[in-house]
Amino acid sequence: MAQAVKKVTHAVERQVFVTLIDHFYDQLANSEDRQKTYLKIVDYAGKFFGKGVKAENLEAVRRAIQDPDNRWFKLINKIIDEANPKFAKKMLVNLGYEAFLRGTKKIRANREKYGCNIPWLILFDPTTACNMHCVGCWSGTYGHKHNLTFEEMDKIVTEGKALGIYLYMMTGGEPMVRKKDVLRLCEKHNDCFFAAYSNSTLIDEELCQKIVELGNLTFMLSIEGTPETNDMRRGEGHYAAVMRAMDLLKQYGIIYGTSICYTSQNVEAVTSDEFFRFIASKGARFGFYFHYMPVGNNAVPELMPSIEQRKLIIERIRKVRSPESDIEFYPMDFQNDGEYVGGCIAGGRNYFHINSAGDAEPCVFIHFSNANIKENSILEILQSPLFMAYHEGQPFNRNHLRPCPMLENPDLLRAMVKKTGAHQTNLESAESVDHLCDKCDAYAKNWAPDATEIWDSKPHKRPSYENYTPEKREHPELAAFQHADGTDDAAEFLAKESEAAAEVS
């Protein structure tokens, strides 16, 4: 009976949001009506979350909506004006209502209920197969060895939805090698939103037509600067393929973004104003920036950015997002935006990864696991030893410019993998945790002083969501943002506390 009531309530709530979005699109020509609808959506969100959202945060959003010069609502309006209405409506309902409103509320409740991380999204690999071989990429050497069956992908989404997860991303390999099954999955779970990290080469007009019809799939296209810096790593002709895909997605009104791996060879090219303006002119309105990670036995550590290059990308990304910039593109930096999400988001805190062999990994860059989707449920994965070690250890560093337990705190990853008995899951060739972390030791040591200087030079707000384990409740200083005792990471602090207690006893 209770389940039936929940199902009816869900249907009614979704229909209210659908009606609100339909009304919004009916009023697009009138800017005043558009503003009123934005405000109604904010009011709806406030009522939906109740005490779960701060009144001052809602008020800040209302002020931004009412400011005709606010650059981010100008960008949102531009995206809506450019997008195919059918696609945009479905995206707004599935991302806005299912994932952000209803999903977030359910996820928060389940974090308390199950005592573990419950993520906002799940990243999975339909296949290892890829039609490219990019320099330094572990997955390009996997070959056609592993695939998730449709039933396994369906299980991921079905069990994820039961926990409140309505956003799913796909990587690989090249996800669109499995185009037929990916589209079938989107069609079956038409209340979810899907996004694929793609090399662009398999995006054609027929696929774009199908995506508009479905309305719940988009792409993050891989591109790395100029034709020269891009094709140097990804191969001759790839840049031209990205251009064709961008033109098609823009033509069909499909909202899409970019995926950019910054390396020692392309940092300047992918952060110039010219590059930002160019990809914006092609219709890309958001993008994820990823620090090159030396993962796998075929990794090229020389591609890791220098300390000066990392400082440059922090400066450039934040400048483009500042009120002073007029660039119509919103970049997000996976490695340097930890402040806004409370540090490392992996291990199921906000996301985790399932590879094409079914292994559940805390992060797409961390190839170690205790669980597999073929034998375990999503909840069992999130409660597995390595994932619980993440839950108990996050944030791994109170300086959120050093968020990662591998790249900036390699001793922590070594300790977690060994303590939990997690096995390696690199599908190309076995790589031990020591071999992986050895490649990060010097980088972590060299980055620490500059990261501390940058971090300590500015005040920081506590993010909306952090993990609090019993140890952190006992030692609230572990959640502090400033370097009150000179200790940077929770593990080091707790180790010192344990040693002191042992000496006393």
C-alpha cells in the first residue's frame, strides 16, 4: 500500500513539474513571464526541500533571476533559446525534477538509512572497444575484450533509481560502439538522464534525430585545443570529426558539453580565450576539465602538467567563470573545484565507476575493487570495504586543492587498498597500487606548498555536503577548512592521535 501511494505521489509531482515547464516554453517570447516562471521553479524547489535547503541560498538565486545583467541567467536563456524544445523539456524534467529535486531528497535519506555514500550519479563503461588509440590513455589499449550486457546496464540503472540516482554517465572505450543498447537503455529508463563521454566519430545525423526524439541523452565531446595539440595526442583527423559532431548537435538543438584532458602539452591551448570562445561558437555551453592522470602501465607521466601549468588552469577557469567574463561557456575543473563539492567526490560520495568487466571502482582513475555488478547489488557495492574506506576517509585533505587520495595524497590510496584487500582491475595489464602511486609521489610533494599558499590566501565556505564519520564527530577539527594544527589530512591526524594514546597506555 505504501509503495502504491509513493508511486502515485511521484506521478503527481512529476506532472506538476511537466506542466510548469510546458507553461515556461509557452511564454518564451516574453522575458517578464520567463522570469516569473524561473521564480516559480525556485519556490517549488523551496517547498519540496523544506528545511533541507537554506533560505539565504534560495534568496540569492531569486536575486540573480531578477538581475537583468546576471551573466549566468543570460547563459541559461541562451541555451533555452538555442535548444530543441522537445529535447530541452525532457532534459529539464529528468535533470531538474527527477535527479535534482526528487533524487537528491531520496539520496540524502538513504545516506542516513544505510550509513554509506549514496552518489548523485553513476559512471559506467558499456564496452572497452574504442576506434581510437590516444597517447597515454589506458582504455585505448584494452581492445574488444569486455562489454556490459544490456541486462547488466539495466540492473545498474534500476537499482540506482531505487536509491534515488537518476543521472548516468558513460565512458569506455567509446560508448557509442554500443549505440543500439545505449539507446534502448535510454528509452526504457525515460525518467533518467544519460550523458556519454565520446570521441565524436560515431555521431551522425540519424543518431541526432533519435536523440531529439528520446530527449534524455547528451554528449561530452573530447577535444584538446587546436587541431595540432588535439591530433598530436588523439590522432590525425580527430579534430575534424569533433567539428562535424559539434555542428550536427548544434543544428539539432541538442544541449551538449565538452570533455577536456589538460596535459603538459596542451594546457595553454585549452585555456585561451580564443579556445573558449571558439567552442562556445560551436554550441558547447559547458565542459569538464580533467587533469591528466598517470594510470596504467602505458601511462606517460611526462604528460602531467607542471606546477606552474596547474596554477595557470586554476586561474584561467575561475576567470572565465567570473562576473567580468563575457564568454558564453561554463567550465568545471574536476581536480581544482574541490572547494565547491567538499573535496573528493569518488567512492560513491557523489559518483563512482563500473568498468566494462563489471568491477565497481571508486573512481574512473582508481582501478581497484572489492565488488562486481555481476555478483553484487549497487547497495552492496557502496557498502564494500574500499568504498567504506572512502566514506570514512573523506575529505582526504582539508585543502581542497589537494583532494585526491592518489594524485595529491598517494599514501592514503596505498593504505586504503592494502587495508581493504581490494584487487587491481586494470583491464590492460596488472598494476599494483604501489606502482600507480609511485608515479604520483614527487608530483604530490611538489604541488603541496603551492596548493597551501593558494588555499590559505583566500577564505573558504563550507560546502553543502561533507562526510561525517564517528571519528570526525569525535574530532570536529578534522572537518575544519583551515590549517589550525598544521596537519593537512585526516588520516595523518588520526594516526598521530592513536600513537599518542598508545604511549599514554
